[in-house]
Amino acid sequence: ARRNLSPGDPVVVLERLRLVDGEPMGVQKAYLPTRLFPGLATVGEPIESLYRLLQDRYGVIPTRAIETYEPIRLDRPMATLLGVRPGAPGFSVERITRDQHGRLIEYVLSVLRGDRYRVVLELER
């Protein structure tokens, strides 16, 4: 993981295929610092809501995230996972999540289907 995690810091890596109504929408790889989440790697039950688990089990509340989206063309392995043709449009997404104390709690790399995602930004002055 990067961004405020030192090289060599132990992390839990969660890899998930994200589905909506049984249809693949994205592949997500999340890195979470082991020092904040001891035992997370051995959670036996499927994780329905990671953020709810972090709050309920560890008292950590995700409060801020920065996501960066980049358009990409899906390579063959990723396209196969997502059920689309190779070369189909997608998004590569990086997310850095912080908790109520400003600590880095999660670094996520995702690949999303470009035909199923829409990015909406609200700007306010």
C-alpha cells in the first residue's frame, strides 16, 4: 500500500469481485493496515459491508476518501472477470480512505466496467 504507510508495514489485502444483481461490476483490491485491524484477515464470514465491520469491530469510522478515476481499456483477464469483451472501456480507480482521527485506514485499487459506472461530481462554492 502507499500514502502514509511505510514500506514493509504489514497490511491485510482484501480482493473482491463486486456484483450488482449477480452481474460483475468491478474488481477491488483493498489494503488495510494490520496494526489498526488485528484479526481482519481471519474473518470467517463473507464481508457484506467492510465499513460497517470496521466500525462495529474496531471502532474505526471511515469519514473521508479521495478517489482518482482514469479511463482505461480492459485487458483480456480483467474483461473476462467482468464479463465484457477485451478492449472494452473501464475505469482504473485509486481510493485513499481516512478515519475520524485522520488516519489512513484503507488504500484501494479498483477496475470498474465503463459501461455500468457513471461519475457524478457536485461542486459548491
